[in-house]
Amino acid sequence: MNFPENLKYTKDHEWAKIDGTQITVGITDHAQSALGDVVFVELPKVGRDLKAGETFGVVESIKAVSDLYSPVSGKVLAVNDAVVGEPSSVNRDPHTSAWLIKIETSDASALSGLMDSTAYSAFVSSIK
């Protein structure tokens, strides 16, 4: 499994890339692997206000349907329409081109509750 060190991680298997108050969110390599072939992605509308831990969309694979959870509170700035059009990109490149949403966070302190790559790797190992 690949868990880039420049990202933060949630226990719900989302990753967050922090750029000031703008947070890019996607699902982890572990999540896409566990799901199998992703066939559908539903994302929120730009402008939607999210609370940390709130469901913002759905990823569906041939095996399961999984909710997506926001790692932080804030407003949705952008959605990755390319992933909606080609859901399988989540399987090929979950940590870069297959990002899901970008959020302008209203509370950067919430990011301190996210795991670094070492902690997330240990977490994933503990649930196998």
C-alpha cells in the first residue's frame, strides 16, 4: 500500500492534502483496494457547506457502496468532474489525479486530529 507522507488521513480512509486553508480530499489506496473496481462516484455541488465527519458523497464498486466523509468543516470549492466521468481513475491514481473535492476550511485546527502516513499505515495494519 502507498500512503504518501505529504497527506493526512482519516479513520474513514479519506486523505487530505493541506494547502493553507484549502484542503484537497480523496480516498486512500487502502480504500480503493478494499472496494475493488470503482464504477460510480457521486460528489456534492460546489458551494455546499460541510461539517467535519459529514457525508459528502458516495463511491460504488462492484463489491460495495461506501459513503465519503469530510475530514474538515468548510465550503466545497471544486469537485473533480473527471472522476465522476471516469470512476475507475480512483483505482489507478487515488492520491493525485483522482482527488474528489477541494474544501476551503473554516477551522484549520481540525486538521490536527488527522493521522500522518505512519499512523495511518499502523491503523490499516491493525484492522486487517
